[in-house]
Amino acid sequence: MGHGVIIHFSLKTQLLLVASLMLLLPWAGCQSVSVLETSLRQSHSQLLDVKMTAAAQQIERKLNQSQYPNLNTNQGNYYAPLTDSKMLLDGFDGEESDWENITTPWFQLNTYNYVAGLSTEAKPSTTVKFKLAANDKLLYILIQTSALTPHYFNPMQPKKIADQLNIRSINNTGLISRWQINPQGSGRVEMHNMSKTMKTSRDAGTWLWRDGHYNIEIAIPINLASNAIGFDLVLNDQQQNQHFKSKPATTYERSLVREQWALNQQLANYIQPGLSLYLLNSQYWLVGQLNAEQVTDDSLENDDIQEEPSWLMHTIYNKLFTSDSLPYWREPTSLGRWRSPQQLEQTAWYQDSPINKQLNSKVIIVNGQQFYVVAVQDSRQSLLSASDALNQLLILLFTIIAVIVTGLFAFASSLSWRIVQMKKHYRAAIDSDGKIMAVPAASRLPDELGDLSRVMQQLTINQGKYTDYLATLADKLSHELKTPVAVIRTSLENMELSNLDPEATKYLTRAMQGTNRLSQTLNALSEANRLEQSLEYAQWQIVPLDDMLEELTEAYRQVYNSYQFQLKYDNNLEYAINLAPELIVQLLDKLISNAVDFSPVNDAIVFTLTKQDKQLKLTIENQGPHFSSDNISQLFDSMVSIRQQSETPHLGLGLHIVKLISDFHHGNINAKNLSGDKGVIFELLLPIENK
Amino acid sequence: MIKQQLHIALVEDEINIAENYRDALQRIGYRVSLFYNRQDALAAFTLALPDMAIIDVGLQDEYEGGFDLCRTLRQLSETLPIIFLTARSSELDEISALRLGADDYLTKDVSIHQVLARVSALFRRIQALKKPQSADEQVLSRGSLRINIERIETYWQEQPVILTLTEFWIVHTLAKHPGQVKNRDQLMDAAHVVLDNNTITTHIKRIRKKFSHIDSEFNAIKTAYGMGYRWVME
């Protein structure tokens, strides 16, 4: 029978798996918190929506009252964000300049006096761009050209071609202003008001020629340019008198959309932690904003000293409560303009780290123009309040679960330990032959395992009694039979001594043969038992096994002179071993008697002695027929004989005695078939240090 | 005939066996008294000792009645030959018997011929002991060993070693020709007994133990495995 592969799945593991079902509790907790969070989120959305509706109406009314300029933005417009500082007109932008912190788009000035027929190579490669910023007094302008050769205005030669900048602007009342700047060199420039009959000049700013290109930084009063502005830069670099303009027409100004301080103030009325408000015009330009960050910095710092939950907690909450379907949040505005107009006119949630955001927008109509009021609300508030409770809930749940799981695990371990101990005890108590060495103590604990232990003990005791009974049965039987056999035999022997007629002698001889055979059988029956008793009186001594085997093989040669006995060992090694020599001789006698019975006459019986680490190995090889593989494992069991019926009675006790003696020496005996069609080998392993 | 004068007491509770042995012993000329229990035997022995006692170990209700009887007999006589004849074959019983001073221990599965042989061997030995040996063989000295054959005394390092007759003849045979291996048959012949192999082994063990009592270094009797024993001079 082949052994099935049994995967060992310990009780401990099983209980741990079952205990892990406890993890459903925090999961359920998270689910319910998640539901709570969703409803919170919905109510939050509704709340925001209500607030936004009110705010949008208010803003709409305010803007209508304040006569917000009606801008024609159909043909495109310029945009100026709000700058809160007074800028230094030094002709520098970039790092550490006034422009650094202003996110404002660059606009292009185009050359419209394109002359047909010019080859493409000859096309002017000069480009001009500018950007704007405004506060409530001034409109700041920074114009930048690509690399060029400057042509400055020379008052001595006013007719000579020179670079110049013309500006047109319109204010709320429709007043058109025209300005002209004629730079006389790199540096401060003046601006001439061309619209008035009396030509007036004022300080305009700086016109720099630096690193091969112009940087023109100027400012004009915002109340003259609040509606529209246009530029016409005349350059003479590759082509003479080249115009770079906002529009090809002579009225080249474009509407100016700007972020207004007044509007920001309006929005500031709705200040609230975590709320950002944006006011967009129909072209999605940002005309007013209120950033949550400013709010946080100013107002939250004072009264909200509570510790911010760590980003880890946020991440955990977001992982737990944010469905992945929520789109990721990104900065909504870029260079003063709303990035994705399709976001507007709907309420949506976005996932962001560490906190989610919701976006709500409302459309208002001011002077017939469409405006958007957009609110972006951090869900921080609701989440924080939920997460505090959640935090405690989770900690509580995990603590309870940890305690329960630990408790269960400890309990399982103790149960498993008890079972393992019991197994170990009983495994140790019963040897491989089913003999009971010592009955383990039963558990006194009043549970099922204790019961099991007590039942096991009782079973073992009973089995021990039964085993003892079986072991002594043969002996008792033989003892009981010996007396009647002795009666028969002595009677027959007496009969033999008296004079009998030949006919009677024949029967007497047969009766004697039968009695002898019965006698031998009875002896064999009690032999194993006798041996077990004699083991107690065994004398241990340290014997050179090689010398002992030399003597023995010599003796076997004399006794079994029709067989060859060979002994092989390494002469250079010590084979001293602690054993009971009389018993080992008895063991070898049995093995040799077995070998001789099976091995063909004149064949060699080979002893091989080898030394292993802490034991000696003796193999005895003969050319007898193979053991049948069926009973090779029970060869050494009592009463197992694999011989054909022979003249002498055979109870299969010989190899059982071999096993008893080998076990007594804490050795190991086994038998194998040699490769080939015949030949068997017995292998005896004996520990060198014994007892 | 001398045999006619020899009186054997057979203490055996199994009547059939007892009578079979009695018949066989009487057939070759011994006088045999049968006793079926310890008390009867003891009563008779206190009146007159037989020349030999053959005793079963278990006697009716007394599981070890034979041993008790043997113990009493040894108190009555140091030299009376005692043979145990029993169905018990355990080594423990055998050792107990020999320790009590029995001269032989036979199991009931040995043939009646062997029993007769042993009985006569025992008587022969007594005869031999009574007859003085030739004068130059009286004392045997082998190193620390000295044997007075006439007085059946053994000394090791000038201290007496108390040996049974069987043990004495085994030691004598081994020591007579040091270095020669004496097999079991030779030893049995020398001791005028017929013993099975294991009994010789038991005797050798007991001899070694007795010498070791005097000299823990005693190592003069070597085992020739599978063949027998030899006396080794240091």
C-alpha cells in the first residue's frame, strides 16, 4: 500500500484561519463608516449646493449693481491677474523679480504687414510677447522681444527710422487713450499721451536692451485701460518699420479681463475653512478668487490648534473610504484660466491626497454675460469629524480583535500542545513492535481532552495487559504442555528400555519422533520470552568487534564446513564497541543459521564490517533466494516464517530474537534483497557508545 | 553392587513423571524414594539423607517449594548432590537454582537418557573426589591461581574462592592447559556433567563474578567466540 501524501494542517493553523474571520469586524466597521461617509458626503454636497446657490445669487446681484464692464470678448481678450504689490518697473522678469509670483499668460503680438512675394527665408523671425498684471491703480505690462538689433530714436535725427511702441486703451466710460514710447537708449523711458491735443509725457517705465533682446516694463493707470488695451510695437531689425500689433486694424485694442480686488473681497464674504471660490467669466478667465490656503493660514491657525492627522492616517482613510472611481484632483486653474470647462456646471467629487475635494459651480448672468461661480470644498471637515470616531472605532476593534485572536491562538496552542504532548507520550510509550514501555500519566483536566487522555490511558493499560497476555501466552502454553509431553516422553522412553517386539518398536519410534518435535516446538515458543528475561542479566563489555568476528567466522567454518565464510574489514581501523558479546553471538548464530538454511552449499557467506560516524555496520550477505517483497518488512516479527515446510519445526522466532537483541543494543537490523536474481543482505547497525 | 546402595530421593508432584523416572532409575539399579510434596520429603530427609536429591521446582501448591527444599537440604548437607528437574525453562529459575547450591538444572524436555547420564556423572564425580589424585597433581599453580585438587579448594592471590563442584572442575580444566581453547563439550566432560550450552555460559559468568569479587581486574578466562573459553596467564 502506498502512503498518500498527507499535508499536515495543524490545529493551530486551522484555528488561526478561523480566528482570522474576526477581521470581518473591522471590515464591517469600515463598510458602515464608508456608508456614513458617503451620506455625509452627500449631505455635504447638498449643503454646499445650498450655500453656493445663495452665494451665486448674492454675487450676481452685487455685480449687476456695480456695473461690471460689459466686455466684448468674442474676438479674444487679454488677461491681467491681480498683483497685490506695487511693482518695480526695472525691465526684469523671471527669478526674484516682481513677476515671479504672478501666474499670468504670455500673449503674442503679431506682424500683420506681411508683404506678399517675400521669400520664406526673408520672413521676419522676430517674435514679440507680453504679459500683464494689474492692481487697483496700475496696469503693469512686460513686453519681450526675441533677439534683435536696437534702433533708438535720435532726437537730433527725428526722421531716421527708430523703434517705437504705441498703446491704445479704453476705460469704463469709453474714453480712448493713445500712448507712444520712443526709446532713446536702453533705460528709463517716457510715455507720450497722443490722444490729447496737448502732447503730455509721463514716466512710463524701463526699456532695456539686454542679452540681445528688448525687455520693456511699463505701467499705465488702470482707470484709463480698464476696458481694453492694444499694442503696436514698431521694430526695424530685419525689415524696416515692422509692426507687431494686437490686431491688424487701426483700432487694435482688445478687451482686458482682469482679476479684481473688489471681486476677491466680494468672495471673501463666503470665507470658510477648506473652501476655495473662483469667479470665472464666460471665457473661463479668473476674475476673482478666494483660496482655501489663505483662509487656513489666516483664520485656522488661531483656534484650530488640534494636531493634523498624519498623512498616513489620511492615506488609510482615503484608501478605505474613497472609491477608486473618483477622478483625481488637479490644480483647476492655469495661468489665470480654468483648465477644463467641462468640469463646470456639475457637482463632482475628486480624490486628492491627503483630502478629497468636491467641486460645485453655479452660472450667473451679469449684464447679459455668463459668469461661473465655482466652489472647491475640501472634505477635510466632514472627514475629520468622521475620522475621529472612526479612529477610535478602529483602534477599539483592532484591540479587541488582537486580544481575541491572541487569546484564541494561545488557547489553540495550549490545546494543540496538549494533543502533541499526548501524541508524544503515547508514541514514546508504545514501541515499534506494539509493546508498551510505560503507561503515560493521564491528564486530570476536566475537559474532553482530559477525558480522551484518560480513555487513552485506560486503553493503553488494557492493551498492555493484552500484549502481556499474548507475550506470555506462548510461554504459559509451552509450560503447561511440557508436563504432559514429559509424561508421554518418559513413558515412551521407559517403554523403549523394556523389551518390545519389533512391530511395537516401530510405533514407539514414531511416537518418540512426534514427541521430540512437539518438545522442540514448545522450546522454540518460550525461547523469545526466555531471551527477554536473560537480557536483564546481559553483561556489557568493550570488545574489538573485528577480533570477535575473526574468532566467530573461524568457529562457523568448523561448524558449517560446507560453506565459505569471508570477513572483510579495514585493518587500520579500531572496531572497539560496547556490547553484550554473548547476545551478539546469539544474534549472529541466528543470522548464520538462517543464511546456511537458505544459501546454496559451497557458497560464500560474507561478513563486512565498516565503521561509520558513531556506529559500526555489519552486513552479512548470502546467495540465497530473494525475500518476497511482501513480507520483507515483517521479517523480524514474531511467528512470521517465510520458509517452505521443512523437517524441523519453524516458528519464525529466529529473526525475531535477532531483532530483540539488536533493539537491546539500540541498534538497527534490516534485510534487503541484493540486486540480481538472488542474494540477500542483512545489515546490522550498532552504536559504538552504548549505555 | 555399589549402585544398589545409592539412594536417590525424587521429589516430584506429577505422579506419572515421578514414576516414569523412578522406573528408569530403578532399572539401572538405584534405590528411589518418591515424594510428592515438600513436607513429606523434608520429613524423610531429617531422618536420613539420600545420596542424591532430584527435585522439581514447583511442588503442588508451593510455586517455589523445590527451592525452599533445596535451601533446607544445603543446610543439612554441604555436599549432597542436588539436581533440579523442572518444566520451567527461564534463566531466572536456573540462576536461582544454581545460586541455592544445586549441582544441576535440567528441564523436563531432556530425554530420560540424559537424566540418567547426569545422575551417574554426578555419582562418578563424588567417587572421583573421594579418591585421592596422584600426588604431583594435587596442587595446580598458575600465576595468582592455586588449586588444591584433593581438598577441592581454589585460591586467587592467596584468597579462597568458593566454587561449586561444577565450577571447580571447569576452572581446573581451563587452568590445566592455559591458552588452549576448551569448548563446551570438553568443559562438560571435565565437570562430569551434561549441560546445555547456555548453562556453561552461566557457569562461566558466575565463575568470573566470583573471581572478580577478589580481584576486580580478573581477566584470566577469555571467551573464544563460537568455540569456547581459554585460561590466559597474565
